Amino acid sequence: MKTIFEKSIEGQVAHTLNKVHLQCGTLKEKKFLKNKKLALPELSELEILRHYTELSKRNFGIEDSFYPLGSCTMKYNPKINEEVANYLGFSHLHPLQKEAHIQGALEVMVDLESKLCKLMGMDAFTFQPAAGAHGELTALMIFKAYHHERGETLRNEIIIPDSGHGTNPATVSMVGWKVVEIASQNGRVDLEALKSAVSDKTAGLMITNPNTIGLFEQDIGKIAEIVHCAGGLLYYDGANSNAIMCKTRPGDMGFDAVHLNLHKTFSTPHGGGGPGAGPVGVKAFLKKFLPTPRATFDGNSYKWDTAHEQSSIGKVKSMYGNFGVVIRAYAYILAQGEEGLRQVTEDAVLNANYIRARLKEHYHIAFDEVCKHEFVISAQDKVKNFGVSALDIAKRLIDYKIHPPTIYFPLIVKEALMIEPTETESKARLDEFIEVMIKIAKEIEVSPEILHSAPNTSTVGRVDVVKAERDKKLIFCECEKG
Ligand SMILES: *Cc1c(COP(=O)(O)O)cnc(C)c1O
């Protein structure tokens, strides 16, 4: 006798095979497939398992080795977070569940909101945005609603320093506004350039602080004043907040809104496009524009509050957001506590400075001064003297089983390599990275050709970009219309 489990598996297999056959039939009809008889592979479960395990080993993640991706905070993601996010009460939430049944989930949102408000100096947060860029969009929609409510519909310019993250200008065009880029001076905002950029068309400023060079904008108070005096709002791109937690707060620096990347600063495995959570925090005067419904506590029980439906910009995703990521951030914050988060900040900054200080003899550091959570190397001198680029160095790191850092960003540094070690790496691991970087610096002088062909040991070698560019083979698919 077969068990119910075996029967259901059989049913599923039959169903899937049937679907495959049907799809192949359709493809054949449309003449996409030439063979009449389809040779579907017949493999055992074990062989398939081995195939996928083999493929997974070609992957690279933070759990394999060091992953110093600047401006992307790739830190260790504690396993306890996964366990908690998988509790059925959290992972099986349904949007139409009765409030009485989801008190725990609502409590997490209310409590995490108050913790994030305290950390960032804001008055309210929404968890709906599913990524950093989505948070930016949500915040600019809120800025727009605010200006329009005041009748200031001509404000349509957002000022962004040239060191800004690429998603910032992209977001500005998504809300139909214009980007006004201002040049930096010595890696920081040039106050004179900012003064001449503001006008009665200024809707706001988007900036990250510390900026993408890893430097803190000491004039942030003045920057805020200039923008506010012109009638604009201040937006803080807090995707990587590793260098400010429990040290300083965007709210205190004068910002009106901020987004956080819970998947970066607050530990969720991410990459390849997801999953993420980009909650947006605002000062009290912008709260009524936040997406609804919002989780609230009335002193008795937790509820979905729709009080601001009229003034709200509307929903930008399900009201839970990417809840698994929210739960992981909550678990991380509870596990660290305030003291722990302060230590995170101090260690992230210390680690970045340790690497910077030890590598400065071997590489040119762009704007070499005490940095925050990240710093930028420029390989421009290596290009000039040895014909070795930032790309070559990044590829060579793969041979040493280290993930390359971010390269060619920020745009204001030529041949940039942007390094963010995070707080979760040990000194031994940092030393190992430093030794490899020093070894590569020697190779650059002695045998630069090794770098041109790197990576030499990985499953997939270097893509020939020149050939790809010259020898384009574009395949167009004609899609059925209607
Ligand atoms: C990663 C990042 C973003 C975008 O976040 P996504 O979740 O990838 O959309 C925005 N700004 C900065 C500074 C970032 O590092």
C-alpha cells in the first residue's frame, strides 16, 4: 500500500510531467522545436540532486569567503534569523487574516518601527518598500505629495552629489522630476556648488552620509540649512547604515526622510536581485503621506490602521512588505541590543581603517583620511605604469578565492575599487585579504600578464568584452501580439 505522502508525490510528478508535455506540444505546434519525438531525460532523483549540488558549488557567497563589496554591506547573516523567519506564524501570513490572529506579526512591526525610529531619529516608518530603490521611490512620492499639498507644484528638481548611488537619479526620473547634479570637492559636497544649485524649483536633496567615498560630510548641518531655506526636503539614503548606528542619526543631521536597506545593514542574505526590504522613515510632518494600512497599537491590541488613507500616497506593496526580511532585521536588532549595535558601528569603521592603513603603501587611496565603513582605492597609477586596471585586480582576487570589491564606483574616482569589510570579519580574515592584495600589487609589477587573463582558476573564465562588443550576435524573438 502506498502512503498518502507517496500518492501525493506521484500525483505531483504526473501533474508536472503533464505540464511539460503540454508545453512541449505547444512549442512544437509553433515550430520552435524541430524534433518530433522529445527525448526527455530520465534520471533518478539522486542524479538530479547531484547535478544541482554541483551547480550550487560554483556559486560564491559570504559563507564561502570574504566578500568586501563596497556600498553593499555583505555581512554575515546569523542562522538564528532564518529559524525565526521560518516560524509558521510569520511565514504563512495571509493579507486577509483577522487582526486577532496576527497579533504577534503586528507587534513585531510596531516594535521594530519604534526601534528604527529611535536609531534613525525619525517619527514613523513604513515597511512596504521591497528594496532600497523602492524605498527611494516611496519617499520621493511622499515629497511630491507634500509639495503638491502646499500648492508648490513647480518644485521638480532633486539635487544629488556626483558621488551618489546610481539608484538616486534613477528614482528621480521615475517620479518625473529632474536631477541636478553637483560636483564634489575633495570627496565631499561643495557648499558653494550646492548654494548655486538650489532655487524655488528645488524639491529636495538626496544624499548618503557617510558618502560613497566612505567620508562623513562634516558640513551636513549647513547642507541641511541651505536646502531647507530654499524650501526643499532632505532625503537620507541609508542603505548602508553600518557606520552610524548608535553614533549619530539622520534625524539629528536635519533629514526629513530616510530609507534603510534591512537586507544590508540588518543582515539578510541578498544579492542577485532579492529579497530585500527598504523601509522608509519620516519626520512627523510627513507621516500622513506614508503608505497605508500601518500596524498600530491602541493600548489594548494591535491593528491595521487606515486613518491616513486620504492623504496617503497609497499602497506600494503588501502591507507586510517582505516580511521575512523584516523579521530577520528584528531578530538581529534584538540579538545585538543597543550596546551590540554600537559595537557593530565601531568594528565596521575600525576594520575599514585597518585595511586602508595597511594597503596605503601598496595602492593609491582616494582621499586618504580616516574613513567610515568603507574606502576607495584608485588603480589609475597601476594602469599608467603597468597597464593593469581595477577590473584586472578584481578578477585576480577570484583566483585567491576572494569576492571582488565593487569596481568603477563611485564615478568620481578613476579606476575605483571600493572596499567595505563590515564588522563580521575577524582580524585573521582581514590580514589574509591584505596579504593577498599586497601579493597582487607585487604581481602587477613583476608579471602583469597573470592579471590580464585572470580569473585563471574559476569555472567560468573572463568574458572577452572586446569580442562581445565587436562580434555582436543579437537574437531577436518575435513575440505574439495581443
Ligand atoms: C544598495 C544601495 C541602494 C539600492 O538598494 P536596493 O535594495 O539594491 O534597491 C541605494 N543606495 C545605496 C547607497 C546602496 O548601497
